[in-house]
Amino acid sequence: MQLKINNLKSIINGAFSLLVCLAAGSVSAQEIINTEVEEEVAQATDKPLTTGTTFKVDGVAAVVGEYVILESDIDQAIESLKQQKVETQDLSNCKVLDKLMEDKLYAHHAVIDSVSISEDQVRSYTQQQIDYFINQLGSEEKVLRFYRKEKMSDLRKDLFELNRNQELAKAMQQKIVEEIEVTPEEIREYYKQLEQDGLPQFGVELEISKIQIIPEVPQEEKDKVIEQLNGYRNDIVENGSSFATKAVLWSEDESTRGDGGLIRDVDRKSQFVKEFRDVAFSLQEGEVSKPFETEFGYHIIKVEKIRGQKIDLRHILRIPKVTSEAEAAAKEKIDKIKSRIEAGEITFEEAAKEFSDEKETASDGGIMINPVTQDRMFELKNLPTELYPKVQNLKEGEVSIPFNNPTRTGKTRYEIYTVSDRIEEHEADFVIDYVKIKNFALQAKQIKAIEKWQNEKIAETYIKLNGDYRSCDYTSNWKKN
């Protein structure tokens, strides 16, 4: 269970990205390679390099700033993709190295520019990936065999470094483009260019609304976990018991339980639910909160350390159980709502505002917002896999059958959907598709800014290519010709 607002799809995508972007660990100096010295290059990935340190270049594909990329990293990435049944015949070593060097360039300058990321969130995400791998392959032993590791701690360490570097790269990219905007005139000019080059075709688009009913947790179940948490708290506050030990024994947050509920580097912008942040920042150092509720369950928090605008804390989570009777009542409720809508007693919009348990959509009559474009329209072919089969054949105004769409922690959520508007496949139109055209124009401007940044940073960054990798055709000027 994660306090971060995330979903399984992003975990899976992140796991897949790891297979493409496997890379070596970091080292600490710019003066790295001397091709005349015959020391073992394997040390380069295990020990910090200081100015004047030299290594034999066998096995080193490239060096970007503080990062060494080994040929084995490239081979492992391609082999992993093959084992995942991903088509790799057009994926050359040069292309893989090109991508790895780009990521390392971002990560290198993110460190130089003191771009901050939450290492605790990286650690939490890494655990989600490991859990996903175990679920897919069947056991820890099979995961270790697949990744050729002896211990799970070794795999966790490597995945953590990979995720950390990727987060640094993403944060650096975001910093480059964070202040870039497009004016109405730039959008018009972009559309005019599209008209000259050939307007794109947009597929079928849907405006989708939904109603969500969540089974009600019985009060006695809530009271039970509150009583448990109060018991832990009293034992900690009055008897000096260890909060960390209580978390290991009783917390239902799998991602932090092994570390005694520890979460480091929490600030007011961290991606935790509001209720959790509000309580965390209301406590003094060493203070233990009373039980409080979030969408994930009930918690108690202890603030371990306050460091300026950031805090380290521990927490214990307990999740009240939903009874089968409560689930049956929720199913009956959504069935009745659907029947009333179809009988014309109430509109879908009215029902969403009155009954839906999803606050984000209920106030707008159930209308969903596309998280990519931030408008109301979803292109049918790009719908999330869990949503596509529920709405693909719906006619405008038709109501879907009720579905159970479980939460990340497996809690039941019953949902019904309707298509409130449908636009058939069409050529791009400045008025109808203004939001999409604006986003395209913004992306084009951002790409130019990133390309400019890359060219400038490549010119000033230590880059070393070895062997056949000097003759590759790269998308960026890594050879500095």
C-alpha cells in the first residue's frame, strides 16, 4: 500500500522503462579514463574515482560526466527486452547507448544544479517494482535468477540507483521547460504550419462520465483499528516502547514496514495525501499523533527529525476491513442508480452529484478529466486498458453495466460509465481541437528548448566514447565533431 498517489499502470511502465534504461552506477570525478593503463575496469562501478585515477577501457562503452556506462549494461538492457518478448531487431547497441548517455547527461547536471528529488519516494517506488516482479515471475528466487543477482538487497540497491538517476533526469527535464509557455499567436502560427505540412487526423474521442460507489466500512471496524492505534500510541508515549518495532509488527503499509515505518525528506510539496501532510507538519519533533484517517486507512505518525522545511517521520497504518454485507449493499445501490437513470427518473449528471463517492468528478456531474491533455475528451485508442472495454461500445447517453474497479490496495469500488459526447474521427480543427493544438505547440517549443540545453551541456561536459561506439550515428553530438 502506498501513501503516494500512484497507480499500477505507472508501476508497470516504470518497470518496463528500467529494462530499457539499465545503466551503471555513478563515480565522482571528471578525469576518468586513460586508455594506456591496464587496471580492472570492474572497479569503476564499485569505487569512487578520484582525479588521476586510471582504468583499462575494456568493457567501458562511454563516460558522461560522473557516470560510467559499461558494455554489459547495454547487453543486459537488450537481453532483458528479449526475455520480455519485446521486439529488438531494430534496437542496436548504438541506439541503446544514445538513450543511456542522454539520461546520464540529465542526471549529471541535476546533481550539479542541486535539483532535489525525494529519495524516500524513490525507495517506495523501488519496492513497488520488486513486488510487481515477484508477482509476475512467481517468487523472489525467480526474480533473482532473472536479474542474475545473489541477494534481493543487491537487486534493491541497483534498482534504487537506476530509479534515482531516472528521477534526477526527469527533474532536470522539468526544470528546463518549467517556465516555457506559448502565446495565442504562437499557437496560431503552429496551426498554420500544420496546415502547410498536412493536418493530422484525430481518432474517435469520447467525453466520459462516471459514478462511483464505495462500500461503507462498518463503524465497529473503524473503532477496532482506532483502538489498536491508540493502544500502540499509549505504549510508545507512556511506556517508552519503540515506534519502529510497532511499525514492523503491525503496520499494513508494506513499502515502509520493513524500515520501521520510516519516511524521509517529507516536505509540504511531497506527493502524499493532504490529510497525511497536514498532521505530519502539525507535530513537534518526537511527538506522536493521535489516530487520523486518510483514504488509505487510519494512521499514527511520529516525527523523528525536523530539518528546516523537511521532516523525517515514522507511521503505522491500519486498514479497517469491509464486510461482505457492505459490499453487497454498495452493489445494490449502484444497480438502483443505474435503473433510475435508465427509467428517466434522474439524469446521470444529477445522480453523480448526489450519490457518487468520487469527489473529483461528482461535483462536475461525473465528467472525467483527461490527465494528459487536461480537457474532457479522451481519444478512444489511447484510453487506459482498464477503462477501454467499459466504454468502447457505449452509444452516447447509454449507461454501462456496473464494474468493480478495485483500488491499489484491493478495496472494492463499483462504477458505472456513460459517454456524454462523442466526436468521430476527423482532421484537426483549430476550434474543436484547440486544447490539443496548444499542447502540441507547447511540446514543440519545449523540445527546442531541451535540444538547445543538450547541445550546450554536451559541449561543456566530459564525454568519452570507446571502441566501436566512436563510429555510431547518434541523435546528439556526443562525438563533439
